[in-house]
Amino acid sequence: MASPRSIGELRAFGRYARRLPSFLRETISPRQARERVGRALASRESSFLALLERGVYGNPGSPYLAMLGAAGIELGDVRRLVGEQGLEAALETLYEAGVHATLDEFTGRRPLARAGQELGAGHARFDNPLLRPGWWGRSSGSSGPRRPVPLSLDLLEHDAAHEALFRTAFDLWDRRYAMWRVKPPSTSGINNALRQAKIGCPVGAWFDPYRAPAGVEALKYRLFTTYTVRVARRHGARLAPPQACPAGEARRVASWIAASRHEGRRVLMDAQAGLGVQACRAAIDQGLDISGTVFRLTGEPLTRAKGEAVEASGSRAVPGYSMVETGRAGIACADAERFDDMHLATEKLAVLQRPTAVGSDGVEVGALLYTTLLPFTPKVMINVDTGDYATLTRRACRCPWGELGLDLHLSGLRSYEKLTAGGNNFLGSDLYSLVEEVLPRRFGGGPTDYQLTQEEEGGVSMVSVVVRPSVGRVREPELLAAVIEFMRADPRNRVMADFWAQNDAIRMVRREPHSTASGKTQALHVEAAE
């Protein structure tokens, strides 16, 4: 007998199969894209209140309903707050009243508790009850176990409007599109493919960096992907099927780009940031000309070191920012003041900021707390801390998003995980400078060749400095001394550095850096506890 989950997935696929042909036939023009984003921006407050009424107060299982009840806040109170104070100020008031969620609470790793009351646990409780999903994807796994996430073509249609504006802003409509993205159940590859189809742009190549283990789930998603590609082709959307291409075969991606350039076709390449850097380095190593390529790099922070590695191949790096729970969250500014300057998609998200960390430069940075505004995002989020930090600024600019009124910019986007030992914390933000600049400059290699990982052995935290095998000869004592020296230069990290050195709690390991199932390679990887 089929399980309720299997029956639900079959029903979702039925909706997807019925709607996919019309989704593919009706493409979005740049003019329609501007109108769509403009309408959503003009109706932010009413959209939030409608989502709150139907998705929270009308949903007895909503965790926010429990939080609001514990704070004694009714729907009329929120309407009054929004009307009198505006959306962001009303969200501040809700936050102070306990209506918010940490990353651990949102992902189900820790139960909710407010005002001394246990409010339950589980990431599925945050699912959007208004959404009729077309399929179920999986989160990237960078913040814990991979979680099922409901998705819909409505969200992809909205984000396709951003894609059309992005092509217009950077003059990319004539570009041949390719991506180095994971196929389903990861959402990144299929979502990018369908967004391109929605704006009438073909997908010339789809390189897949991850080989899923054999099993029923892998077969199910392979059939789903094959179905999507075939239906797309039947309705005039040229969509290349995914081809396996692990990170160690970056030369294949570089060769494809070089061949396209030789044919007179410049390329827009979508990739995880680390993978994009490896493609550029492979092009340099193989003497391949990929100059003029635009790499849109997401999934990991676009740091200065990564940007310079891309530029060394004659290409250009632009940032992107997506979350599986929200879709596109940040879009590269075409009138940027910084290399990683992005517009926050404020027509679909509201954001608060809490200064809770200090970067390696001593500047206090703020955690980003997101609230979703549209009825078709996978999760209902109200003041949810996603673990991301950034600098937020408001300014006018001359790119399409600025002209529409999306004037909130973010830069310096990071995820501030922590290494812990001896009761001290070493912020993951500090690691970007160490693994992308200090170690490559001293021992060779590039910004994707080093990683720090934290594991437990016999109940004791052990830190490994991972060095990619392709890097030349590296002496372990010298490498570890360089790491300790870097840490001790910051007074905040001296106790931890001394703890590591005195307790033999740090070592060098030669292997490929850890990547998530969605292809992310982060500066810091913390192994999940057993």
C-alpha cells in the first residue's frame, strides 16, 4: 500500500504535468517582467497581511500562530501595526514579542519555546499551506540534513521576471546559457533550467557535479528530470539534459565554453562559486580561451579572491543569492558600488537585521531575518534567521531594479558558522581570508583548494585543514603553524589557537574538500554529530 507521502508526491506531480506545457508556451518579456515586479513591490503590505490571515491565523498547525498566541497578538493587532507603522516596523514589534525563529528552530533541529511554553518542533510545520506544490525538492544540506521542500511553477514564473531583468541589465540576451548545477532532487539545476525556458532562452549545456547513489529516490528524480526535458523540447524550449561532470573534471566545462567562444557565441555560465572558479583555473591550465564569459556565482560567497580567480581567465564574475525556501533573494546590481553588490528582492521579502557578529576586520555585521510576502513561496517565514549575514545599504541606482524602486542593497554576504573548541568560537567569516588568500599565497593553489572541517573523535573536537591533492608539496608543520599564526593575530581567536596547538587538536589532511549534495564547497565544514 502506498504511503501518504508517496500519494502526496504523485498528486503534486500530476499538477506539475498538467501545468508544465502552458508554463513553457507562455514566455515572459522584459516589459512584462518589469510590470510583474512593480506590482508585487506596490502591494507588499497587503500581500503580507493576506498571507498572515490565510497561512498563519487560518492554519491551526502554524508555529507562528502559537508564537502570536503566546504573545497575545491577534490578526487585528497586526493589521493596525502595519497600517500605523509600516511593514518593517511592525515586524520589529513582532520580533520583540517573540514572533521569530532561529535557524535551528526553522530547520527542526531544536524545538520552539516561547514564554515558557513548548510550541513543538519540525521543519514541515513551516510549510506554506497555501502552496499546491508541483514537486518536492531537497534543501542543499549546508545547514543540516537535506530537508524536503515543496516547490511550484508559480514561484519559478515570478523569479523568471528577475531573470529577464538580469539579462537586460547586463546586456546578456544574446548569450548562450550553460550551468554547472545539480539535478533533482536538488532544486538548483531544474529551477535554473525552467527559468530560462520561461524567458525563451535555451539551455545549451547542463553539467551535473554530483553523482547520486543508486536507489529508488534517484530513479524517481531521474524520471522526473527526463520528463521535464522531453516536454520542454516538445513545446519549443531547448533544454539540454544533465550530463555527469564531477568537480575534478572542470576542464570539460572550460572546453565547452572555449568551443562556444570559437563559434562566435559568448556564454553566460551559472555555477556554484567554487565550481566556477575551478572552471576558470582549468581554462588557464589548459590554455583555453574563455575570455568574455560571464559567470553568475551563487551558493557560496563571491569573495574578492574568487572574483580575481575568474578575472584571471578574462571572464567576469557577478553574484547571485538564492534560498530554496524563497527562490531568488538577491540579484546582481548592474550599477554596482562593490564587486558583490546585489539588490534584495524586497517585492517578495522583508528583512530585519540584528548585529550579532564581528568580522575579521572588527566591523560588526548583522544577521538577516527574513519574512516572506508572496503566497507561493515554499515556506512561511516571519523573522527567520537563516544564518546569513551581510551589510545592508539603501541607495538609488540606474539599473532596472533601482528604477523599479528596489533600493535595498546587500554586500559582504556570508554565512557565519562557528568552529568551537575549549568553550571558544572561531567565526566562519574569518576563514574566507585564511583559506582563500593566506594559505594559497603561502603554499600555492587557489581559493577553492583549502577547507577547514570540524569532526568529533572519541567525543573530542578535531579540526582538519583539508588541502586538495592537486596542490603541490605542503609540509604539515608549516601549514599548521601558518593557521595558528593567522588565528593568533586576532585577539578574539588567541585562546582557541593556543588550545589547538597545546592539545594537538588540529591536523592536515590531503583530500578533496567536502561539497554538499548541491555542489557547495564552503570555507568551513562542520560534520554533523552522530
